Amino acid sequence: MGYARLDLIYIVSKIAEAAIRSAAGLSYSLDDMPQSVKEAAAAIVATVSEQIAVEDDRILRCRICGKGPFTRKGLYLHVRRVHLDTIYDMVRRELETYLWRTKNI
């Protein structure tokens, strides 16, 4: 396993964590991301976090499985424990799409 593979795993995990925190309404930071992907990471966080949770009348529900209601921390823990692999796949797909668009424009 080379450095590029480790960097990709690191980037995907950081973006996934930020997306989960954003969906739950918790604070997050992308400051430790490489400058070259920081803009893409912010866009991916916004896209993926919209697909994780829905908030109706201040009631949070998981958009992936429909469970809820959750508190902000409860939603965060639910998504981390139950749907983390799904979130990694979503982030990886969005990142691949972003990189493909960048390469082919």
C-alpha cells in the first residue's frame, strides 16, 4: 500500500466525518485537509450531509434508514455506528466524480 492510497483513505475519512457532523448540526473543521482538495471537500460535505439527515419541525431523522427522532448527538452517533460504510461510499463516489470532472474539463 503506497502513500497515495493512505492519503486517499485519510481524505475520505476526514470528509465523511465532517459530513456526518454537518448533517447533525455539529461543528466541524476542514483545516487539516490538504489545500488542493479543501474546496472540493467543502462541496462534498454539503452534498453528502444533505443525503444523511432530514429536519422537520426541529426533529432530526436519518434519511438513510428513516429512524428517528434523534437529538443532534444521537443522530451523529447513529450515523457513525450504523451507516459509516455507506457514508464512506457516498464520499468516495462524490470525490471520484469531482476528480473526473476536473480531469475532463
